[in-house]
Amino acid sequence: MICIVDCGTGNLSSIKNALDFLGASSKITSNPGEIQEARMIILPGVGAFGYFMGRLREKKLEIPIKKAISEGKPFLGICLGLQVLFEESQESKGVRGLGILKGRVMRFTQGKVPQIGWNKIIPTNPGIFEEGFAYYVNSYYAEPADRTLIAAVSNYYGDFPCAIRQGNITAVQFHPEKSGKYGLELMKRVLEC
Amino acid sequence: MLAKRIIPCLDIKDGIVVKGKGFENLRQVGDPVKLAEKYCKEGADELVLLDISASAENRQAMPEVVRKVARQIFIPFTVGGGVKNSENINELLRAGADKVAINTAAVQNPGLISEAAGIFGSQCIVIAIDAKKEGDLWKVFVKGGKIPTQIDALEWAKNAERLGAGEILLTSIDNDGKGRGYDIELTKQVSESVKIPVIASGGAGTLKGIADVLIDGKADAALAASIFHYGKYSIADVKKYLQKKGVMVRI
């Protein structure tokens, strides 16, 4: 079973709809036990970094998620679900992220913020990411300390990392569940990893 | 940089897609789910589903339409029409809409914008403005473009942004359904007055009309209905044309 972690924010059913469409059975849950038993974990998120981390800790989901990742279970972080993998964010100073990856989350300093719309994905590493367009709604993006983790970038008044890969972790700043054929195909490749 | 978006609009009355001229003379054009799927496959960047049912009773069918569309299409879509309060917004978002468009209710109670943006986030609150030229200004009309107000459309757009709107869906009542191009001047003035994205609507008609509103009108997205419903152009035709004109589009 794929567990879609429910932190009480965001349109989780759109991710479930996409998985259903791909024929993968999944469950939206905030039950720590179910997350421990999952074969794959998807962590979606919208809203503020601090609020989201608060909810994650309140629901006692931090430890099961970290444990599952350290056990090598496939993990997909989407949008804020990518950002919280890091140590901290400019959005919520003083709030610790999951800290699984080293680096910080920065705010766009130019252009309309949030960035809302379709932007080009430019792969920087051979792997599961292909060139194409994906749908974004974000004001922040993560800068990993280890640049080799960056799998793809997009350009919004300068390049920013939009996809991260490290071992069993895949994380994307855009919304694959809303990125049409490009997003569905990417999700399919993630499921097959 | 972001691609300019092409957005087919589905006007839905009692669960069926229709399209009228100047907001009247409705003609039936089809099943919302089938049409949404078709446009998604053809390369639509987003969809707008507008419920134009006359009564609140007939509008109750909309969440089910939204649920069905959300299961079949995987691009963002906005739902509007008769949205009165945060409960309506919540219901549509829960059914699977990515954004909700508010028109009359926001004009009558601008506080609804800040309330909804606070609860659901600005990114999913679209303010729909129906504007009609009067002298040198554009006035806001409500109730499906039927009732005039004394509100200046430019001022209203700025106010909506300040209150937390995430996007403006701007329709020219003068041009809507006539197929002679968008109101470039209106779109340009609104686009230059706000920092949030502006979706131009009303009058698409030709490939040049769409290119003009994205280039000269400075819109972030162009919404169209008739040209797609009646097969005058496909979404691919529009995007190829725009690409030739140097507009970045998702192909």
C-alpha cells in the first residue's frame, strides 16, 4: 500500500486520483502505524513550512516518516513535502524541518511570488527526469548543500533546484499530479523505482 | 520562465456545457467530463468550469461534476458560478477543484476575499470581474453580467489583490461571444495595475486575437470557449501560432 500522508493541508485527493488513474492502490492517512507498514510514502503539502511541521509533529508522524526513509522505503515529497526534508526555511524561522537533507529553503526574490503556472523542467542528471513542462504553485524552493542531489532545475528569474534525488528519496517542487501527461509519466517512473 | 496559459472555459448549465453570445442565447455543446478530458489531451494548460445555472437548486449538481472531472483530468482547474461563501468554496475544493472563482459575492462582500484567502490560501482564490466600457472607464457588472455597479474595474482589481486574491479572471462583456478579439486596452490596464496573474476572457475569436491579448494586453493566460467548442481552432493550432509569434507556451 502507498500511503499519502495527511497533514490536514492541501488537495490530497488529486494525488490519490492520479495514483488510481495509474492503477496503484493508495490510502490517504495520518495513522503512524499505517505509515510504518507502507511500501511507499508520499508526502504532499501546501501552506506554510512552520504550520506543516507543527502538524507533522502533533500527529506524531515525524519519527515514522524518518524511520521509513532510513529503512530504504521509496519516498516521494511534493512541493512543501520536498521543502520539509531540509533543515530550515526562510518562511518559518526557528522551526526545524525534518533535517534528512542538508540545506535550506529560500524565497524567490524576483518576479511575481508565488510562481503560479507551467515552467520548464531541465534535467541536470541522467535518471527519471525528462525535459518537459510541469505545474508550479510556490513562493519558496530548496537549495541543497550537496549540489549533486539536484536532479533537475527550472528557471524563474534564475535557475532553482526543482527536483532532488538521493537513494530512495525523490522530491519535486512542482505538482506532478497536476502536470498532465508529463506528471503522470513521472509518477509512473517513480512508482517503478 | 512561465509559459503563457491557454484555458478552455466550460460554461455549465444544469450539468451540461453550453455557450452563449453576450451571456445569453445558450446553446448546448456537451458533457463536461468528456469535454474536459478532450481538452486536457489536446494540451490545455488549465480549465475553467463555470456554473451558470439559474437557481441554487440546480447548482447542487456541480460538486459531483467537479468530482468526476478531478478523477479524469490531471491539470489544474478553476470552478466558479454562484459561489457565495466559504462553505461553497470549501465544498468545491474538497470535491477536487484547484481554485474557486468568486464574482458577485466578492463585490457585495469584499471581506469574503480576505476570509477565503486566509482559510484556503490566495493561490486558490480567483476573482472574476465582468467589465463593460462606459465612456473612458470600465464598470463592473454582477449577476452574470446583467446588473451594473458603479465600481471601476481597475480599482476593483487592485482592491481584490490587496485583499488576497491569487488571480484575476477578467471578462469583457462588450467582446464576449462576438469572436472579434479580446478587449486589449482593458486587459492591458488591469495587467499593469496588479502583480497577480490576469486571465483574459471574452471574444477570443481568432489566433491573432489570442496573440494580441498575451503580447499587447500583457495577460498571463487567455481563456476561450466557442473557438474550441465549435472546432474553429484546436488548442494545438493556438499554441503553434503563439510559438511562431515568440510567445512561450507549453507544447
